[in-house]
Amino acid sequence: MSSPQSFPLHDPVGSDAEAAVDVDTLAHLLVPLAADADRRGVQRESLDRLAAAGFLGSPLSPAAQQRELGEVISGIDATTWFCWVQHQSPLRTLELASVGPLTPEVGALQDRLLGGLRTGSIVSAVAFAHVRRPGLPNPIATRVDGGWRVDGTLDWVTSWDIADVVMVVAQGTAEYADSLVSAFLPAGRSPERVRGVEMDLPLALLSMSGTHTRPIRLDGALIADPSVVEVVDRSEWLARDAVTSANASPAAFGVARGAIAELDALAELRSDEGMRALAAALIDECKMVRRAAYAAIDDPTAPIADRLGLRAASLDLVTRATTSVVLARAGAAMRSGQDAERRVREGMFLQVQAQTAATRAASLAVQLDASLRATQRIMR
């Protein structure tokens, strides 16, 4: 029995509202490379092709179209999506940067990098997840004449090998202890190096091993003012991040769409009514949760609790959708390289990507509720 056509050729969920993107081009660019990206790593050529097609760099407008782009890329290949999405934050940060006492040469930095970041000819990585962690700050930035000395470690720097630059965020010391310093440094593709910046071997990950994610050590790395993009209040940054990180990720809906498409196509191929019913239920759920999640994202007054609940619901959806395809495919899903096997791991990764204490608590609450409901059913 041949395998059915899967996402994006077969997509029963469809895009959100009128947010269509050129799926045919994305499929041509990414589908043949998805399994290889997962096993051997995303190639810079893949990002260059996305850039040439207008899919890397300045976000599509309206925002719904950019979200759909993220869904389609992640639904085809979440490893490439994770490298793609790393580029967005440094681009937005540099676009919004302004000259100040501690950022005197932002204009020159924008002249040097912004055009390339907007077109995707310059690819950026970013490292800021550590700022969310409790405990002693790491890494730290100490003010010196004409710049900053940075010391510490970055445990998770994605895209290092295929990026030209990386935006690093460090917490200040002394009079700048309540500030976060963001600066652009040369990454793996650049011939330039900053003394005191040492990279370790790529991390061996259960999922996303193909994202060229490395720990980076900073031992007295001197970052001159011309490389500094912003120095902001840490509390204000964390307040903004609490909203952003509480939102559902388009990647959750993208990976779920890919899994649902495969399940739906299998149901038709096998004329299996049970699979059809499950696929139909998942299609409806995906549309409903996505609609509510994106409405919350577009509403600046949406409460954090609502955002967290919808994020948790999207992650629960992706777990059940990807597991359903494994059940439907049975033993065949255990063969390495299968879309079903890969998507299960991608869904697991999304559970912890951009995780905070609040998002973790929300997702664990969903799991607790499911466990209690299961216990009640058995006890009846």
C-alpha cells in the first residue's frame, strides 16, 4: 500500500483566515530536504533559497500571513523553521534601535547589517533564553572603556554554523545591574572572530539536532560600542517577554497540521472510519484553538492567563495529533526517517521551546486535568 500525499499537498485544516502563502514554492524548496535536515543539519543553501523567494527577512504583511508562513515551514520541516525563526528577533531589534548614551553608533550598525537582514542575505542567530532563568545572571556584561566585557556561558545558540551574526544578550553589572545589553557578534559563517568567544561541539538533541545548536563560552570577550544594538531595563524586557512567551507558537499549529494531514490521508487510503472521525475532530480542534490563540495575540488587552491557556491547548493538540499518526501507522512509524516519527520529536521539542515557569505550569495543568478525567472515567 503506497503512502498517501501529506502536508502541504494535502491540508484539510487550511490557513487561518485569508492568510495564504505560496505553498507550492515552499513545498518545492523544503519537502525534499526535510528528512536530511533532521538527520544531518539544515544547510545554509536552504535558508538562501527561502531568502531568494522572499520568505526570510522582513516579515510578510499582514501579521496573519507571517504566522501562516511559520505554520507552513514548521509543518514541512520544523528543524528549518527553528533556524528561520531565530532570524526574526535580531531583525526586529535592529529595526527599532535608536541612538543613546550607550548605543552611540547604532546608525552605523544599521547601515552595516539591516539591509542584509531584511533581505535574508545576512542570516542571524540569537541567544536570550537564559535571561528568563532565575538565579545568578549568566552571562554578565561589565562596562569598560568604549564597550563591554562579557563573561559566562550561553548554553543554547542555534544556527551558529549557518549564521553570519548572532545577537547576544547579557545582564549588566555594577551600576548597570538592572540592564540588559544586546550586541551583534560574528557567528560561524563569518571569517571574523572575537577574542574570548569559544564554541563547543553541537548539542546532541532528541529533536532539532539539525539546528547547529552549540554552547558558547565567553571569557573576557570585549564587545565594542559599535556592535551594541540596545541597552534596556531588565524588568521592562521581562514584562514584554512574559506576554510574548505566553502566546501560542505558529509552529505548534504547523506541526499539528502536518500530522493531521497525514492522518486524514491515511484514513481515506484505508477507508478507516475510526481514523476519519479522529482526523475530523482534530481538524475542528486545530481551527478552533488557532482562531482563539491568534485573536489573543492580536488583542493587546488579552489577559496573560488566556494566552497561557491557549498556548497549553496548542501544545496538547500537537502531542495528540502527532501521536495519533504513530498509532495509525503502527510499526511503520518506528522506522527512522518517517514523517510520523520526526513530527513526534518536533512536537516534544515545542513543549519546552521558549518555556517559562508560567508556560510550564499552564501545560502541566492541562496534563493534570487529563489525568484526573481519565481516572474518573475508569472509576465510573
